Amino acid sequence: MDAAFWKGRRILVTGHTGFKGSWLTLWLSRLGAEVTGYALAPPTTPSLFAQAEIGSVVAHHEADIRDLAALRRVFETSRPQIVFHLAAQAIVRQSYADPVETYATNLMGTVNVLEAIRHTPSIEAAVMITTDKVYDNKEWAWGYRETDRLGGFDPYSNSKACCELAIDAYRRSFFDAQKLVVGSARAGNVIGGGDWARDRLIPDIVRGFMAGQQVVIRYPDAVRPWQHVLEPLHGYLVIAEAIVKQRLQADPTFNFGPEETDAQPVRAIVEHMRTRWGNGAAWTLDNAANPHEANQLRLDCSKARQVLKWTPKLPLSQALDWVVEWYQGHHRGETARTLSEAQIDRYQDIVTQ
């Protein structure tokens, strides 16, 4: 990653009001990029977007990616050179509650972004963010590769697999002729400070610990490829940079996940958080009937290592320590902006060593 590459570049981020989008927007701003954001209002209260005052470092457009006309107008006026598409309905359990909205937002929203990209000649590169859950999960003990079959049991996962098919169709139908490379990224389960979503492990843990209540855990033995949020964001930046510098032209789809040994069960995450948090933190098992979720999911990220020279920098234990550090610091009164910028700077120092 070349930090100087980003200075002064015009970047458009969809979903900049979300958890990952807020972290990415703040990082791009610190790199000196000119960032335009397109998204709905923050999906949670509180939100990292509001707490870290992300609106002060981005040209903020509050609109729906399902509105193609509005999206096209923002693309036309901002004339982005690089696009990162993160806007999505990202909660598995919510996709069971409202599958129509999930497909409309994730699939047709992505098609709208692809269509806006197709008609914007200033764009040099685009990175479409999907998820590690796009694979037809066979509960394998080994990691899925980018060439493995797409699928998805629940509406969220399946809608994201549909996004990958749409991205590939646009590549072959339009972008190859335009000589525009559009990458896609499938990241593992991200963790980090400032995530306040419901029905997501880390925020649920933090809310329970802060309230002095036992945290109720649904699937303690479910294995996921956990990684700090800055790890895949670094990968997205590397993809875009490689495309612009013409180091990446063919098959630009990549997994981003932790080292193989850091794909751990939920129980290990909760126990590390409990021990690190202290103050009598505790958890208990949820015995209620819950919607289906995969028991095991791992990623093979060897392609990103070989092609992009990307590697994860934070072992899981360190990533969890950074998470606890952020939330406890915020609980003590430190600002979200200060905490987030400090971790971005520390991570960037590790990357550039």
C-alpha cells in the first residue's frame, strides 16, 4: 500500500454511514483523499458515523442505492476516480425478517451502482464488497476459495451471491470493452470498535458487559474467520491501487480473512472478551429456537497473498484487545474519532514497516 497514492484522489464510498464504511471513510480522509459518500442515514443509534463525526470529512449524500436516478446524479457531480461499494442490508437475522428488502437493497442496489459506474468515464477502478458468506457452505473443515461454488442458505448470504453474479455479468458485458477493472472482495467476519448493530456478536457482547448483564450467546461452537475491520479495508485499498497501477487486470475477486488458526468458535471470542473486559463480565447459552446459521465457515486467502502481497497483520488475540481497548476507552469518555484515528495510525505503521 502506497499512502501517497491516495492524496487528492476523488473517492466515492457507498454505505459510508455504516460500520465498515465509517472506518474506510475516516482512513481515506487521513490519507488525504477527497471522499464523497452515498448512503442512508446511519443504520444504528448510536453509530460510529455520528460518534466520530465522519460527516465532517466527507461530502455526505443521504439517499438510497435503490434510487438509480439519485445515484447517477451523485456520480456525475463528484466525478470519482475510485469507487468502493459497501452499502447493503448486512444482518443475517434481518434478512429472515424482511427478505424482499434484503434482495432489493443488496442485489438491485449493486446493479444500480454497476450501472452508475458504467456511465461515469472518470472512474479508474471500483471495488465491490460482498461477503465471505457467498459460498455454498458445505460445512467443510477447509477454507473456501474464490473459484468455489456460490450459494447462500439465508436471504442475506444468497443475495450477496447474486451480487457476485451481477458483478461478473457486468464485467463481461460492459467493463471488459471499456477496459475498466472492477474488483470484488469477500471478507471474513469483521470486528472493531464502533459497531453498534443488533444481532452481531461483538456489539451484543459489549452492550451486555457495559450493562453488567450476562450476554446471551446463540451458537457458541460456530466457527468464523474473525478479523479486525482494518484488515479487509487494507485489502480493498490494495485492490484499487493495483487496478489503477495496472498490476491487476484479470480475475479481480479476492477473499480477505485471518490466518487459518484464527478461524475460531464463537466461544473463544466471548471468553477472550470476558477475560480482557474484567469487572465480572459473564455470558450464558441461548436455548431458544433460532434461525439457521452455518456452523463452520473458513476462507482460503492464498490468492490475496500471492497476487496482491496482502497478509493479515493483527493476530486474533491482538484484534480482540484493540476492540476492548476501543469500547472501554469510549466508555471512559474518550472520543470515537480519537480512538479510531489512533488505531488507524497504529495499523498503518504496522503495514508500512
